[in-house]
Amino acid sequence: MKDDLLQLDSLSRRSFAERTAAAALGLSLLPSAEEAIAAASSAGKAKHVIYIYMAGGMTHIDTFDPKPGADTQGQTGAIDTTVPGIKLSEYMPELAKTFNDIAVVRSLGQKTGAHGGASYWMQTGYQESPAIRHPNMGGWAQRALGKQHPQLPDTIYINGGGPGAGFLGASYAPLPVADPTRGLPNSKFPVKNAELQARLDALEGLNDSFLKKYKTDDVQAYSDFYDNTLDFLQSKELEVFDLRKEKGETRQAYGNGRFGQALLLSKRLVKSGVRFVRVGNGGWDMHGDLWNRAPGKINEFSRGVATLIDDLKAEGLFDSTLIVLTTEFGRTPGINANGGRDHHPRCFSAMLAGGGIRGGQVFGETDARAMGVKEDPCSVRDFNATIATALGLDLDKRIYSPGGRPFLIANRGKPIMQLFS
């Protein structure tokens, strides 16, 4: 788990380590009032989020926003979807066949082309600052709605980390799972129950006077984190991390790589009641050799996400689970000298499905060369506001940092209500 913690931001990593050591462990105008009422009725339907993050800057032209016939399209072809007039990359046949279940946003824009700043902004809704660390959406949701799962953490990161709990503290920190195929490493006690209880009693005795003397919120957070960790490690819920309990054909359907298996684990976690699962999928910073590297990678996520949608439907979880697929920025329409695309924050694409989202639609449009946004721009804040609205979060609710500074969950973003059914 040490390697997993290194993926989290410095504040969350430090907080997690301290407590473990101490514990021994754009609003769109809708065409009619009827549609507005319908959209409002499906907002807040999501009880869980599977947040798929394509780290490095996924190319929008070669995935969700192809431009057939344009000089910028390169070698990637386009195929029809189940919705007439809407096309996807030729490397995404599975998602093209299930397009009635998904919505695509083609008009996202970012304020920076630097990986770190753009990734932070995308996942927190705030600009990175040396003065304070902001929570991820899982942390925001737990703070606003309360903890959802009685034993497991409300936020779990699979295949790498991102922004952590920020100023909310350790009790909101995501649990990192580096490799979904290995389960949860270091989760078994090294001693038998009797010896473990003796150690816990001794530790409680050492801590008792300190806890009585320093009755602060932060000290209570240490104590709560300790208790929750013990409950977690002694619960049967740990079995949810064991993918060997899934049928072989199910594992095969997702794909045998770490990304496909991470999606399968995310489904299991959602089924168990976890609110927010982030699945990392890196390697999208393709400055060269794009058409040797991208096709297989694009098809991997197309197959995996389409299988996830089908599986959630089969489990009766699709309507209550919001699937988000996004990245920090797009790639340049122009091809560089190395046969790749460079950073392009002016426009990029994302995908949403389930959780009250109306499938079979595209929001926003880029120009003929996919160089910039032509219609219905969507800021990062608006995109995060849409996720928050799907979860039923109050965008006007102020949440205060330990220093007393007020923050809004989506940083004044406006949800895209057109996306809701």
C-alpha cells in the first residue's frame, strides 16, 4: 500500500500516514417547460459514481469527436453509432453500439495545458494553489451527504491516484488500490485475534489521557479514522476486492488487462455500496507514434466501458450509478513531426452514462477541424457541477476549510441540465 499512497497528493498522503501510524495502521436553456421538469426529476438520481480518468490528455479527434474528411483527422476513421448522424472513432465499435446509453460532451475547455494543473482543476473544480488543497468529488459528496458505506471508505482509487481529501482531512481520504488483480495488499493482521486485542488495549491505554486532554475536531478525526480502519480490516467487506469470486467469462468480457479488471472491481465496489470509485487509465500523452499506440488503447476502454454498462444494467445498478469518463485536456488537431498530437486545452471531450443521464445525445460542438469550441462551451466547473447535480448535491452550500474559508462544491459552475433525462 506504500506505493499506492505515493499516488495521492502530498497533504492527503501525509494525513493518511500520520493517522495510520498513530493507529498502528454552462446552464443550457431547454426547449420546453416539460423537458425542464423532466431533467430536474432525474437530477440527484445517482447514488454512486464510477469516475474513469484518462490521464495524460486523451485525444478527442481519435475518440469521441472525429472529423471525417478534415485535414486534421489523420489516419483514424469514423463509424456510425445507434443514433443517426452521430459518429465515433472506428476504434470504438462497442460504445458506438451502445450509444443510446451514453451522452458525450464535445465542448469542454481547460485553462492550462500543463498536466498537473489541468488534472487538479478537472478533478477538484478549483485551480491548484500552494495555499490550500481542495477535495476530489468523492470528498465533496461525503462532506455534503455523509458517509454512505458503514465500513468501506466512501472514495476508492484504483490504478493510480489523483487529488485526495484536501482540507477535509483523513476521514475523507480515498483508499488506494494499485492493482485490481491483487486485491487489497497488507489487509490481513500479522497476529492472531487474542494478541491483536492485547495490542489494541495497550494502545488505547496509551492514547486515553491524550484524547481526554485534547478534545479537538482534529484529534477526534484521528480517533474516528482509527476506529473505522479497524472495523474495515476486520469486516467481511474485504471480499469485495477479490476478483477471483467473479466468473471467468465475466472477467474475460471486461478485458484481462489492469484497466478492464479495474472496471470490474469498480462495479463490485458500487454494488457493495461505495459512493465514489475512481479508475485510472494513464498513457494518453501521445506526442509520437500515435497510430501505433492509440488504436489498441482506445479499443480497450471502448470494450471495457461498454461491458461495464451492460453489467450495471444486469445488476440493476445502471440508473443509480453515474459513469464519468474524462481527461485533463485534448490533443492538437495538427500532427507533429513525430506522428503524434500535442497538448490542446482549448477543447476536448468527455462521456457520461447512467445516474439520470439521458443517453443518445451529444452536448456541444467543435469547429470543422476540432480546433476550438463552436457551440455550447462547457467549463471544467460546469462539468463538475453536472456530476454534483447528478448526485443531488447543493451547489450553493458553503463548506468551510479548517481556516474558515468558504468553498462551493462546484466552484460556481452551472450544471448542464440538458444532459438529464
